[in-house]
Amino acid sequence: MAERVSALLVAGATSDAGKSVLTTGLCRAAARRGVRVAPFKAQNMSNNSMVCRDPATGEGVEIGRAQWTQALAARAEPEPAMNPVLLKPGGERRSHVVVMGRPAGTVDSADWVDGRRHLAAAAHAAFDDLASRAGLVVAEGAGSPAEINLRAGDYTNLGLARHAAMPVVVVGDIDRGGWFAAALGTVALLEPADQRLVAGFVVNKFRGDVDLLRPGLDELARLTGRPTYGVLPWRGDIWLDSEDALDLASAARPTGARALRVAVVRLPRISNFTDVDALGLEPDVDVRWVTRPADLGDADLLVLPGTRATRADLAWLRERGLDAAIAAHAAAGRPVLGICGGCQMLGRVVEDPDGVEGAPGAAEGLGLLDLATRFTAEKVLRLPSGTAYGEAVGGYEIHHGRAAAGDGEPFPGGVRDGVVAGTMWHGTLESDGFRAAYLASVAEAVGTSLPPSGVSFPAAREARFELLADLVEQHLDVDALLALAAAGAPEDLPLLAPGSHR
């Protein structure tokens, strides 16, 4: 870059250390101070994505769900420059590539360095563009910056920081243990030029009295020459739109005498599982993940979520006998809801003649809906809306498979036949009025009732943003972090062995 901009990279001592949470909290805290802030992640690897609009064309494009959520926290319009490279795992060694929101082929683990050089250029160009328009960029790293075996091709952690002369703070999950060793080791493993950008630390998920932690923080500062900018407490209610973890632990648990029981099939190649987050917030809905026919038990509603490999997960259903269990569930008059890939599975046939999701071929569907799906190379990326049950409903479409309906009643983004419904729209259950009406219809089908709870999913998300910002302001030195972002890493940061002799 021609000149340094106000920016900060949040790196993690490990995967799942709290990078997304800290980035989101800093985005909202800065936005509340009137800063024009934008989130950024050079490369995301996730099958949980979201559709936003390309500001240049107005067309639908795809980015990681976490950066879409962080944009909302920043009170900014989500855009592809916030997550220029998205890798969607399509198997053990191959990932589908999305660049600036659009499909861009595949990358194989065997070609991990050379096959991604063009991705680095695209990511850094996107950062430069975003930084030129924002007052502050809060960038989230990927995994750990100390993966020295991958440093040569890194453009998401210290590679990005070097490109932008951007200071780095390392966050770690102290609840897992080993935090001090991870903090010291992260810095020591880096080469000198990288070490000079690591300005300090943030502790995440601490339980207990912070005064008991202070001697360790003081010693860490003495050993590394770098301060700890704060200690975030452990909180069980910090729920955000999930990125890589199927976690409903923080969802509201049923309080009524007769909760509606929802079973969600945990497919091996599940994608966009945030579709059921809104159900987890309902006080009288009990959501559980299932993988065996016996797990369906007394479920009132069965949900087949999205998948990155429809035919492969159909085969998995049959191997486990879940196909027969799903058919029996529907035959008993208990509702089934299929979403995107799950909707395609409920149909008669899934055809992939060009091998978009794997080897070319076709598979027989579950036959519960009159649908025929055919995969094409062109991906559908849309933000549709409509009405159902007299309520407004919206969602987003991300799919290669075109599902053509025959007989059946209209359903948002799909079709319905009795108690079985399928939709190609993700996110419909986030529409509060539609969700309440649909759950009421499910309750009626199983001989009970479910009055509207009044729960608002958008309001719950907004409340979490405010909670995160409150925690960040209360427990971190936000003024120091913003000053660091503006000024860059101090020039007198000491070098640690073994990095100092590399």
C-alpha cells in the first residue's frame, strides 16, 4: 500500500480463540463512537455463507456469514470486499473458491501455496479498496499466525499485516488452558519482521478474579515486551450467528409444559446451519441435532438443512436408515421442512450431469415432494422475499441446483405437500411473523398449540452486538486499541528467540 491506514488485525493463538467475537465487539464499539468502521477477513473457510449485494452492480454475491454479521455490528452495508476470498470445503482435500463474491473454481490441498497466489493478490487489493473508504478496518485473521509451515503462502495473518503495515493483537481462549505458553510461543515463532507487528494480547473467556491473573500478565509483558489490552470474561450468553460450530448451548431452553420438539439432521456436509438459530431462541421450542433414526423419537418437526454435497448426504441418510425414518415421520402426520439441499433431498431425483458437486451422476430422492433437481455450473445468488400465512418472509438463495416443482401447494421458495414442505430460501425462519405462523401450523398438525412468543430474531442479534460492545468497553482498553490502529505498532518492540535468529 502507498501509505498506512487506520487498521488492526485480530489474530488468534489457536483456532476458535475468539477472533470473531472480539472483531464483532470492536466493530460495534467503534461504530458507537461514530467511527466509520468496516470488518475484513482476507480468506474465510466455511460452508456457512450469506448473500449480499455487489455495490457496483447491485447483483447478489456471496461472503462468509461471520463478516456479514460483523458488518451489521459495524452498522455498515455488507459487501464482497469484506471477505474477498471464501473457500467452501467440498471434500477432504478440495475446496470450492469464491472470489469477490462469485465462484472462481477450486483449490486443492496439494497446490496450497502456488494455487493461491492469485487469491492473495485479490484479497490485498480488496483490503486496499475497503481501507480507502473506511475510517477504521478491523481485520480478522484465520487460524493461528504461528503456523510456520504455511507462512510462505500466508495472506490472511502476518502476510496481510505486512502488506498493510498493520499492528496485530493476539487473542487467546484461556478457558482451554495453556494461554501463556501459546501467547509467548506465538510471538517467538515468528520471523523478525512479523514480530515487529505483534503489539500485544487480549485474553478471552476468563472465569474468576482477574487479580489472580495479573501476575501472569505482568510476567508475559516482561517476557515479550508487549502489554495485554484486557481480559474478556467468560459469558454463556454471547451468541452470534454461527460460523463453524453447531452450538445451541446459549439458546433459550423451553419453559412451557408442552414444548414443540424439533429434530435437525446433522448432515456430514451441512451448510448454512444458522437457518435454525431462530428456532433456538424460541422459549417453547426444543431444538436438538440428530444423526440416527432413534434420535427422531418424539420429534414434532424434522428439519433437513442445507448441504454442500446433496447426493453424498442422501447416500449417508440411506446408509443410516434415516430415509425410512423421515418417511415414517411424515406418514405419521408430523411435519418435515427441507431447506435448500434438504429441499432437494425431499424431491424425486437429484441430477448432476456435469459433476458440480462431485462425480457426474444422479440419485433418487426421498420422494416426499414432487420436485426434480438438476445442477448447473452457474450459481444462483439472490435475496428473495414474499408472503406466506399472511406474513412477510424473506431469505437468501445460494445454490447450483435448480429445483423444478410439479404438484403441490406454494411455499416460500419452494413447495408444500401436506405436512412436508421444502424451500430453496435460507433464512426464512429469521422472519418473525412467518416463523410464528409456521410453528403454529406445526403445532396444529401434531395436535397442540403454540401461541406467538413475541421473540424477535433481529432484536436478539442486535442485543448481542450491544452486549459485546459493552463487554469490550468495560474490560478492554479500547482507547489504546484505537490509538494502536491509527499509529501502527510501536517501533521499539523487542524480538524474541527463536524468531530473532531466523
